[in-house]
Amino acid sequence: MDMDTPCIPLGHIQTYFDLRKSLKLEADWLQKRSHLTEDDPHEIIEVIIGIDQQAFYRHAGIDYQPGEEDRFISTRQVLALVDQAVKALKMPYLGLAMGNLMTISHHGMAGVAAVTQTSLRECLEVISRFCDELFPPLAMIPRVEGNLGIFAISEEIPLAPYSHFFFELNMVSFYNIMWHLIDYERHDFRVDFHYPEPPWGNIYRRYFKCPVHFDQPETRIVGPAAVADEELPLANRLMAMSAEKTLFENIPTRAMRFLPLRLRRMLLRYYGAFPSLEHAATEMGMSGRTLRRKLADEGTSYQKELDRVRQRLAREYFARGGHSITELSLMLGFTDSSAFAKAFRRWTGLSPTEFLEKNQTFPG
């Protein structure tokens, strides 16, 4: 899967780019909070109303006709849509503005399915699964580390030069949803972004009611692990199942048909105890022989995908301040640290110690 692979449902993207209905409300919201210092909200509204929707899609290389929401578009085409919107509205922080609009109702059945889960942990797992299907260029991984609960977002496909747009949109949106599901005032939360603070960094702090940090190891919402299993106020398992069924009946998905991506994301869930090829194949509903053949057809193998996941987890471990090579070797399923060091040098051209020294990730 690359920039030009059609894997994103157009119907899903239209929930983001229904500019006429949504950004008018956001312009009013921004005006009330003094977010706009140079542009008059009413001028922005006129720009929005003046956008021809079919031309908007056509300029991104999408020959769109009403009623074709069941087609798929590529990451490159989505970036072209973002580029048009940012430039037309003169809002470099458009991701924050649109994310603030993505309420539970705006997410449609995906939102209903998420917020009616029993616990916040289940809610975030559902969001992660929806992201896999509806917007595979991003990966959303909920996890617990000690007494911290983390909801991390990362790129599976480079989204430059608008990476910040997608991180802003999703972080604000899911932060707001979680804010309404749990009593944030009883807990300490923070949001981290892996990139330097942009020129509009002050606007971030108006959207988040908690500390905001830049130049962090990853983009994530961080809070106490204890809230992960608290029962949600809208918990209704029957409604959650019904909403998810309705969602996928109305928006076709294709992402998880890309077998390497499906395998990679399954392996991420097994961090610390990776399954064998046979076990992975069984979980994916096929024989080991079939999995091996299908991966070969895609130009990859189980070992290559496992190494890719191991490399990503190793880099994240070091980025978060970890420095025990022995501990990391065991977590990644290597027989000893020398086997891990050999693999790590193959991945990066550096030994783990050299990588640590180069990136200055020792704690303290």
C-alpha cells in the first residue's frame, strides 16, 4: 500500500470535507474565542459557500459524481483535498478547527459504536479498528504502560506536508469525545505531539483543556491507566454492535484486504509475545501455507513483516527513553541481546548502543 493505492472510502472523507455545513459553525466558534486575528469569519463563510463541490474533488484528481460515495480514493488525493481547503480558507490550523467539529454525531455510526462500548479501553480499541478500515494511512494504538494509559497516533503512509492537519484533527476530535465520556477534572491528562511547535501553537492550547507538549517521542493522549476500565455513561453493547454493523453496511472498506497491513497490525497487538506464522494464519482465518503464499504474492513474507514491526517497536522504545537492550530484546522475542543487536544493525546500520548515542535518548 502506497500513496496511490485507492484504500480510503470516499464516503468517509466526505464527513471531513462537507465544508459548507460544518466550517460555518466553526467560524462562529472561533470568533467567540478570538481564534481569528486577521481573517473575518464572515469572509471565510463566503469562501466556503463559493466552493463548487465537484470542482473541489476534480482538482484533487477525483472524478466525483453524486451517489458515488462507495468508491475509494488514494492518500495522495486526500492530501490534495486538504491542500485546497487550507489554501482557500487561509487557515493553516484547519485540522484543529475541523477536529473540533467532529463530535460524536458528526462521526455517525462510528461515533455511536465507539461511545456505547462498556469501557474507555473498549471505546479506544473500536476507534483503532475503525481507523484501520476507514483511514489506513494512520494507525491508532491504545496501550497501557505502568500507571499510564496512552492513545497514540502514527503515520503508516507519510502525510507530509499536511501531517499536522491529520494529527490535529484526530487529537482534538478524540480528546473532545473522551472529555465528555469521563470526568477529566478528576484526572491528570496531557497531549503530546511528535513535531516541533508550529507558528499557530498558541491555538492548540485553546482547544485542549490540559497541558500540550511538542517535540515528544510520539503523538498521543496520556492519562491515568485507571480510567481505562471505568464504565462509560452511554454503555449499551447491543447498540454498539448494531451501530458497527450499520456503519460497514453503508461504507465499504478495503484497507484490511491488504494482507501485509492486516498482519502488521495484528502483530502490534502481540507486543512481547509474537505468534508463530501458523498461529497468526489461524487468527486471520487461513492456513499457514495460504498466508505464506499470499504474502509472497504481495512481495513480502511473515519474517519481513515481523521485522518491520520489531524495528518500529524498538525505535519507539528508545524514543520513549528506554535504554535496556536486554529488556528490549526479550520484549521483541529475541533469544538474547546479541541476536537483537545483529537484527537492529541490519535494520538501521547502527548497533543499539550507537543508535542511542546518536539520538541522545538516555534518560536524565
